[in-house]
Amino acid sequence: MRIEEHPILDFKRGKKIKFTFNGQEAEGYEGETIAAALHAAGVKVLGKSLFLHRPRGFYCAIGNCSSCLMVVDGVPNVKTCVTDLQEGMEVETQVGKGVII
Amino acid sequence: MREADLVVVGGGPAGLCAAISAASSGANVLVIERNKKLGGQLVKQTHMFFGSEKQYASTRGIDITDILLNELKKYNNQVEIMTDTTVVGMFEDGVITALHKEDKYFKIKPKATVIATGAFEKSLAFPNNDLPGIYGAGAVQTLMNVYGVKPGDKVLMVGAGNIGLIVSYQLMQAGVEVVAILDAASKIGGYLVHASKIRRMGVPILTSHTVKEAIGKDCVEKVIVCKVDDKFKQIEGSEIEFDVDVMCVSVGLTPLNELLAMRGCEMKYIPQLSGSVPVRDENYETTVENVFAAGDATGVEEASAAMVEGYLAGICASAKIGYKPDNFEERKQDYVKQLSDLRSGPVGQHILSGIEQIVVK
Amino acid sequence: MFEKTGIPSKEMVMEKFPTIDRINQGPVVVVECYKEIPCNPCQTACKFDAIYIGEDINSIPKVKNENCSGCAICLSKCPGLAIMVIDGSKSDETVQIRIPYELLPLPKEGDVVKGLSREGEHITNVKILKVLNPKSFDRTPVITFEVDRNYMYDIRNIKMEVQS
């Protein structure tokens, strides 16, 4: 769900980037965050809560609320709303606290 | 350990203006910003700003960042900017510790500091308020105006303050349907020109309404809204259902005050300023000597006021550490007057009643 | 009610309109700014001293109808998009109205589109006469449309659903 035409803004998207989400191939653009790329691909559930395993999406999108934490390239608790997408990234839904490697 | 005359924490409207006025006074300035880009929340404000010419009225927020950065460029030799850098500690001995990217940790001891950390969005309590698809209104603004991604197809906006009204309008500009705007208050809190603008596009504004419950399995699918009485108690039988895939929560911001509190500044909870804010003097210096604050961190207001506060705090901080321009008094009085002009209306009265409680002479 | 719904009452709207004689003389602004807010770009934008706010930027703009040329420069400068221009000098049956319009798609000259009231209700159809979007308007285009005089006090917006 990307905005193609906008009355005020002109979106100059960077080059296409391939990454994986839970093992599935996905695409985004250079210069956007992991959460933005996932949202554009229709993914809203980024993780599961600590105890009740309720679905978690982002909330503040400025790196403040920690609702968007995911496992990225094996590293848990990455704030995906402020972390730029990179070629070949392996992004996974985080369940609970995550395991520190 | 690194050294600088002045460290400005936060590269949003207040921080950039503080850096400009301090550098123009002759101080060496280091601006530390946790984001990769400067401008803070200006980068998603596609609407024209209010205020007067001096606060860039009628200019879109997205363009004000460039204006400020161009101004800052004039002082290239004196200003260092570190983005992707988070201040993680401020200590009694004046040492500031910061983390650049993921791995470069450094210490700096400036002569003075301006803390312009801004604010963040509040949440609202109701059953299932943690469902994905329920986002802060500012978050949705970032998603669509910075990254060009639609938050969904149908949005319910909660909160008829300026942010709620402006983001509703911007959603429509992005081609997203806004089914309604609701607010528990009996009156619209934002500027009525914004309300009229969105109303004549056919979006109903439901005052005295609140969210009873959100429903959905993995994401929000439906929101049940109901009326509230004058004591904000929910009225049984007044429920309305909205089938939406996004709900925006715009129930105000609260100052990001952690660094101020950590540094030992005396803090006070002031509802009119939307949270716990530092006690300060009229120069925006806190109770800790040479630690200044500006912008939303000192109380949530419009960005126009944040910019003027930044200019004022920047010039006062640099004067305090020995860089006092010849026209100091004149410039200071100009900033003070601009702030009093911005706050002299009915909306400003509320802010002023809060400021009265934190300013020590 | 205005503060609960965002819809100004008929009386409030009529107070902002100039007399019918003035409207029939030629284009003139209607500044629908009802509540004091710190804002004065309309005054700054006007080259003809037709909009006055004064020292206190919170004051409600006052319009000097005799000074207004109907140039519409203020339309794209008002951050609240609260100003329109009305011109009754062109026809006895219709008036021409100019509004700022920041949505896509933009209408084209000759399009017939829905005319909306201040509540956003479809009250009549209007014909688009002109679409101006120069750089100086900074992405706030100004649309001129023609509408039946019966709706001149009620119409305030358009919706693009072209009916040719």
C-alpha cells in the first residue's frame, strides 16, 4: 500500500532491496525503515508480547515505545521503526524477550 | 574526553534554532541527534505553519527544516552535527555520554547544554488498545509522509486536537478514507479552521465520544465507540461501530524529560504543559547551572513556539558561557516578544497558566 | 455548536460575507476565521491592505471590502485554508467562487463536479472554470468554479466525481 501520487510530496524512492520476513522473500526500498517496508507489504504484526503472546505492531514510529521490536539478522530487540532496511536482511517476528547471541 | 562550548541534545525545531543562535553568538556547538536525519518531527509536517513571518508562518513544516539547516550552514566552522547518536547519560560532574550508531561510545564535557529532546505520543486505555493497526497519529504521519506508505484503507481518528485534525486531513491527501474523528471532550481542542476544513470534506467530528473497545484477531478490525457524559462516563446504549483497519490515537504528547531528570534538574508535573517539565528561569536555564532546555521538553506547544524557545535558550546559554553578542538584549527581547505574541490568545492562556508555575525569577 | 462539530452556523457565515451589492461589483474575499489563533499570513500576503490583523497576531482578521481586489493571493497563504473569493459580477444567475484545493486528482477546466456544503454534503453540481497551480502558490492550487446563486452562501468545497 504505497502512495504513488501525492498533492504535496514527491516520494523519491531509493533502489529496491530484497530481504526476508520469517523466511519469505520480501521487497522494500533503500532509505526506508524495516517497519515501513513491512507495512507496505501488508505486514502489521511485528512480534508477540512477553507473557500473553498478544500481537504487537509499531505505535510511535520514532523509536520511543519499543512496540516494534523484531529479530533482525539473529539479533533480538531491534527497533524496526527506526532501523533502515538493508539488502539481504533476515527479519523475523520476535516472540517474548528474544535470545541474546 | 571531547570538549565543546555548547552541546545541543536534539536536532528538531528547538534544537536547530538553539544551535543557530548560539553559533551566531560565537560559541562552538555540537548538535547530537538520535535519528539519522535532522529536523525532528518537522520532516513529516506537510501543512503550512501558523504564527507570523518570524516563525515561518505559511511555510510547510517539511520546508522549514531546510531553511534552518541552510541558516546553520553559515556557521560551518563552529557547528558539528552528529546524527544517529543518542545521549545516554548526563552526570553530576557535567559529563555527557553518548552512543554513536551501535558501537561508538564517547564522553564530552561542554560548558553548557541545551536539552531539546521534544515529546512523544501518549496512549489511551481501552480493551485491546495494543492491537496492531492502532497507531499514534504521529506514527501514521511518519509512515505516510516520510516513507510514502498508507497505514490502511479506513481510519478512525481519536482526538480532535490539532494533531488529530491535521493528520486526518493528511490521510485524505494520501488517499485514505477517514470515517470519523472523535474526542471525549465536549469541544474540539484544535484550531477550528482545521476542524472546518476536514468537516467540509464530509468527515464527522464526534465530540463527547470515546473508544469503548477495539476488536480484532491479529489486527484491529472494528472499533466500538460510545458517548460520554460531562463527567466522561460512558453512556450505555450509545454505541456506534466502525469497521476500520486503522485507528489513530492522538490524545496529546508528553515531554521527553529523562535526561533532564537524570541530570538532577528540579522537575514539576504541570498538566497544562502535558507532563513533568523542568523548573527554569526566563532564560530557559534549569535549576542546574548551565543546563538549559527548550521546545516540547519544557512543555508541549506548537513547533512555532519551540523554534523561538530554541533561539532564546541558545542565545542565553552562549551568553552565559562568555559569548554575548553586542545586540544580545535586543535579540533576547525580540524572542521574548515573539513568544508572548504566540501565547497571547485563548489557546496561549492555558499554556501561560502552566508556565507561571515553573518559571522562577 | 460550532465548537462541537466544526460547522459554522448560517449566522456566523453570513457575518463574514460582504453585502450582495459588493459581491455583484466584482471579486472579494470571504475570510472564515472565527476563532482567535496566533496567525497572520493573510495580512502579510495582502498587497492592498484589505486584510487587517494588527499588532496582536491572535486577533480575528478584519476585511476592508473596498480595498480587496479579489486577487486570491491570500487563498494559498492561509494555513487554515479558510479564505475563498466570491464574484457576482459575471452573471445574474450564477456566481464564480475560488477556493484553495489540496487534493488529487485536480479537476480540469470544464469538468462538472460535486459541490459540497460546509458539512461536506453534496448540495449541487458545479462547473470548473479555472485551475491555477503556479509555483508561488506552493502546492496549494486555487480552483475557480461557477455555481447557481441559490447555493452561493452554502457551497464551500468540491468533490471530484466527474459527471460529464
